[in-house]
Amino acid sequence: MSAEVRQEPIVKVENLKMYFPLSKGLVSKVYAHVKAVDDVSFEVYEGETFGLVGESGCGKTTTGKCVLRVLKPTQGKILYRGVDIAQMPPKQFQQYRRKLQMIFQDPYGSLDPRESVYTIVKEAVVADRQPHSAAEIRDRVVELIEMVGLSKEMVTRYPHELSGGQRQRLGIARALACNPEFIVCDEPVSALDVSIQAQIINLFESLQQKLGLTYIFVAHDLAVVRHIAKRIGVMYLGHLVEVLDSDDLFHNSRHPYTKALLSAVPTTDYYAEQKRKRILLEGEVPSPINAPSGCPFHPRCRYATEACSQVMPPLKDSGGGHLLACHNPPED
């Protein structure tokens, strides 16, 4: 599990919106917006791992990129240690850049194939523009390489000479070269074999305990997120519909969408699998260009009422820090 949670949030997101304009014609007239993230709020406490889960296109990766200012949000606040960085000018934001890092889903796509392992890590080490001797740089690069479980002999290799797991370890070393406090992990194990996934998850946990890191862990695999995250936020169509402790995910989740996701998680227990009831959702995921009114999940929800189609349910505490956005949560 993640490190001990402290009292003050290191990152607090308030009413975050990220709309992408769609335009047409010679004058590029905007005729609609893709509402990738629509009024999302949550907190991440120092030293914890906060998981973000949901199906493809729900906005979880976009949320992570907004938190790091890879994307400039359309609206809302992103408080990093109490300072709003959401609309901060680029020059002013530079002082926070190295403390906020990202680890990408595709390790090969995020690495320059023309550069060696040494050069890739070295560039991040010297990016702070502080004076470093050649010996200091070399020692730091080797330290980072070995910290993520690679051997120092690999510094002369190129990304195409590494396995998928080794490339992901290299991506982690590059992020750590900036001495970050907060890292967004964008599905960092989804492209890896199951055995390698376990190794990388264990590496994340050990680095968190050693360096005091804080993570947002974006994924679609609920079993993986449950293992590494302290709290989990479930997203649907750009909205956060439920936030709960990972220990409660499989037994105390209340949102109909969360329950549907959990029913699709495979199990190795034959008898449990035979007894389990799958929840099959009807219809397709609505378009974020023309999202339904009220609760975004109501067209596919068996518990929906007229109020669900008219009023957006607020994300509120249903007890013990369990946040829920649902007018009619099922009791079963």
C-alpha cells in the first residue's frame, strides 16, 4: 500500500473543466466543444496514491495532464501546496515544473530513439540549469538507473535495445531525475505483461516509501489500482461519480457505474465466477460533444428516474469520506 497519509492536501482540484473547441470553415468558427473534463473536484494528500479509473475516453488522462499543466484548463483551480497554478503564466510556472512530473503509458513512444539511456537521463538531470561537474552528472545518472532496477552497464544502450519493462523503468528514472514531489502515472503498466506489471507496481511503492512521493495513478484495471492506491476516484464522461477507499472498492461501492465496472473484473475463483452476476449496460457511451442533461450516466442506468435526467447529482459525502454523485444509489 502507499505511504502514510498526512493531513494537508498537496494538490487540490476545484471545479476543473477542460473543453476542446471544434471549428469549421475558412474562419475556423467554433461550433461545439468536446467536454473532456467537466466540473471535477478532488484532493490528493501528501504521500498517498490517488487512483483515477474509468473506461477509455472518460477524461482521466486529460485530468492528469491538466493537473500538471501539460494542458491549460478551460476553467477551475489547481492548488499545489495552496498556490493556484491553473492559469499561472508559463514563466511563473517554471518554478513548479520540476516538482510535478509525468510517467507515460507508452514508454517507447515517450523516449527519443536516437538517444542513449545515459543521455535521456542526463538531459533531465541538467535541466535545472544548476552547475554540475561531469563526474557529478555521471554519478547521478548511474544512481538513478540503479534506483529503478537497471544495471549501470545499460547506460550505453538505446531504447530499442530494451524490453518494455526496462523502457518503463527508464521513463521512471527520467522523471525522478527532476527530484519531483508529485507524479501523474498515466496507465504506466497497461502495455506490460502481468509479471512485469507486478514488478513495476512494487517499484512505485518502494520509491514512494523511500522518496516520499505522491501519485495520481491513472488506469482502467481496477485490480491494479486497488493494490497501489489508497483512495480511488471513478470517472464517467468527464465527471467524477464516486470517490472511496480502495479497501471499500469491491464491497462498499454504491454508484451503478462503479458496480458495472466491478462486475467485469475477472476472478480466478471458479465457484465465485459461476455465482457472480454480470451487469450489462445498455446503449453506448454518450458523446462528450453533446452530453445528456442531468446525470451523464442516466441513459444507461437501470435506477434512473426523471430527476436523474434533469438535475446533475452533486458529489457529496455519503459517510466516512465516501463521496458519491447519485440520486438513487442501489442498496444491494
